[in-house]
Amino acid sequence: MRAHKGLPLNRIQNQFDPATGLQLESMEVTDGARLKAMVQNGKLVLLSLHMDHDETYGKR
């Protein structure tokens, strides 16, 4: 999944899914919007869409 050039995932430092313990990732959708996701068993699991870049990382 991470090797795919069309899906640039960025690990979110110190953020993990509480149910699985998996590292949370972000992916740019537009200039401001980002998806929060995780990779589970080789599949991309989309968790939320944030229209504000900083909101994705809990900076607000």
C-alpha cells in the first residue's frame, strides 16, 4: 500500500487508532482538505475527512 505512488500517505506522529493500535495516516485530497486513514491488513481504511489541514492533526 505505501509503495503505491498514487496514494501518498503521511504518518501522523503520535496518533493511533484506539481499537487496533494501528498508526494513523493522512492523505491530501485538495490544497486544504485531508483524509485521516489507516492501513489494516493491506487495505486502506478511511476514517474521516477534514476540510481544514490543521484539524487533521489535532492542532485546533
